[in-house]
Amino acid sequence: MEVETVGAAPGSPEEFAACYQRHVDLVVAGDQAGVLADMAPGAVPAVFAGVDLPGAQVEAAEVVAVQVDGARAVGRARYRAPGREIGLESHWGYDGSAWKADGLANFDLAESGPA
């Protein structure tokens, strides 16, 4: 996985990459409370509208890209669920003390880097 920095970040790109990896691991573990704790206030449930999610039985996941641009970041992960794979792109903002997810979209698995 490549970590790309575009602008000055409030935390290091490595800090966001670690935060995002932890979030992806929570999804794989089925820790819904942990996943929701990473969401920005007011983002749920709208953030999930129209997004194909892997469901509760995630077999594995791989972070394929992260990009940090100042107080904004994007992470992409490939999730493997029974019988299918899904690409999810998460958009995050730094709120002054922590990274919080505030956007979610699917991406074509033939692509790997942030849009």
C-alpha cells in the first residue's frame, strides 16, 4: 500500500494510515460499535445511502491506498465477503483531535488509488 501526501497534514500520513487500517480491521471483526465510533457526528445513516456494503460476514480486507491532503484523507479497501468482493472508498476529516469518517462510496476494483 502506498501512502500519498498532497498537502500539510494535521497528523502524519502514517497516523491516518494506522487509523484507517484499524477501522478496516473493525469492519472485518464485525465490531459495529467501533466502526460507528469512527464516524463523524451526523454522518450516519446518510453516509451508507446507495453504497454496496460487504455485510456482516467479511472474510478478509486489504487496504489498497490512502491519501492525505491537509485535514482531509481518503482510504480505499478491498473487502472479501462470501461469494463477492467490494471496493469501498472512505472519506475522512480531521476534527482537531481525531480522524472521523464522513463519506463512503464504492470504487471499481480494477482501480486501486484514491480518485
